[in-house]
Amino acid sequence: MAQSDTYLMKHIQEGDRRALAQAITLIESIRDDHRERAENLIEELLPYTGKSMRIAVSGVPGVGKSTFIEAFGKHVISLGKKVAVLAVDPSSKISGGSILGDKTRMDGLSQQSEAFIRPTPTSGVQGGVARRTRESILVCEAAGYDVVMVETVGVGQSETAVSEMVDMFFLMLLPGSGDELQGIKRGIVELADLIIVNKADGDLVNAAKSVASDYSSALRLLQSSPTQWTTQVITCSSTEEKGISDIWEIVLQFRNSLTEDDLFDKRRMQQALSWMRRELDDLLFNDFYSSEAVNSVIIEMEDKVKSGLKSPAQAARELLSVFKKDL
């Protein structure tokens, strides 16, 4: 490991937020030399990871994810803990840029010395998370953060990827009319370990209770979880900080439940294997398209597929055969 990275590792373990930010910047870089340095750094930090509670917060735009995370984070800090927030912002398909406004929206939390907030763009990655969110979680843990929260872009069919890198999945909902369930995919509801109906204040208190009741009823009809944990539905007001302490108690109950069932560590091990397979897929994909032999014939093969002279399946097999011979 380079001397500069040894210095970085030392300061991360000391909880230096600047060093942590530098490490995440290194992790997010697409340069090959930076990638190698990042992988070496993570390898060295692995023995110091795994002690945090990893939580994903997902919900439709406007549900108040950032406001909730700020209120929740401040409460957890008041209990003597440190909180890291990885806030994923959508990237522009044109420029690749990101608004990165979460630090502004969490002004109160960002001023706390026990908090670390890192806005990061998705850069076109599906799943509501950024390209290297998993690695960023590990570095935050090595820096001594007790709770690492991942705020996803929104809710959609591809948002479920975040569930493969956290311990607990929060799904946030808006108060509605109370007459029908909101148009959220069943799959993401089944993934939720806790459903939070936010903005339960003022004139919306009764509406929030109605939505919570609807979802509690709907959850009973869904397939039961492989764990003993029963997904709870709770109302809260992030602006008035009502229900926030109850949510933290539910987090503790959830962790205890999975630990008693010997599932907490098993889930993390399965996630690590899933991560390895995804990395392998990415490496193979990159190697395939970097192959000179493949690049020499792929345009011709694509033309044959477009003109109907060759089936997509057969073309793919022939290209794979070319790639294998080039190894």
C-alpha cells in the first residue's frame, strides 16, 4: 500500500471526516489506478468493518426522506452514537451531473460533529444506489460510524438492489385519502422491514393513520417472511420529530430478532457473495468489450443481426467464442 493510502487508512480509523471523504472519492473514481488503490484500501480496512447498523431509506420523491433522515440521525446522535448518511442523487442523462442537494436539506445534521453526510450521483447506475455504495458503507464503518443510512433516489422496480447491501429497509409513504393503497410495486413492499407513513401532522394525521391501517391489512395478505420478524407500519412527523424515537426502538427490536434467529450474520454473508458475483459480472463485461478480437467483429455481427441474417442468440454465442479464443 502506498504511503499516502497508509496515511489515509490511519486517519479513517481515527474518524477523520476529511480522510473519509477522500477515501470515498477514491472509491468512486473510474480510473484504473484509483480502482486498484481503492480495492487495496478496502481490503486493509475490512477487519474494522461490520459493526454498524446499515439502513436504507426509500420512498417516492416528496415523501420527506431527507427531513426524516435528519430527524432520525439527530435522535441517534443524542443517544451517543455516530451517523453516516450516503445520500444518492439522480444524475443527468445528458451531462452526468447531479444536484447533490442533500447536504443543504440536512443542514442541522451536517453541522453535528458525530455525523457524516456524503451526497453522491447515481451516474446512471440502476437500483437507486450509486456505483460504489457498498464500498462506501464499509469505509464509513471503519471510521467508527454506528449507523450508516443510504437514502435512495426514489421508488421503482429497480430500487430493490439497495436491499442487498443493508440490514434494514425503510419504505416511506405519504398520507393519502386513506381509501386505497398507493401505487407502489408489491415487490418493494415485501422487501420493507418497516413502513413509515411520514408527514403525520396537522390536517394529515387522520389520513396518515388511514394509510398505515391500509398497509397493515395488506401486509397480512402477503407471503410471510423467512424470519420471525413481522413488518411493522408506523406513522411519524419528521418536522415535529414525532415517532422518531419509536422508530429507533423498532430498529433495535429488528436487530435483536434477526440475531436471535441467527440470521443477521447469515444475511450479511449472503450479501457479500452477491456483491462478489456482481463484481465478477462487471469485470467480465468490461473485459469482453475491451477485447480487440471482439471489437474487430462485433460491428459486422451487429449488422447481421439488424438485417435478420443471424439470430441474436447465435450472434451472442459466436461473439463469446471469439472472446474465449482471445483469452
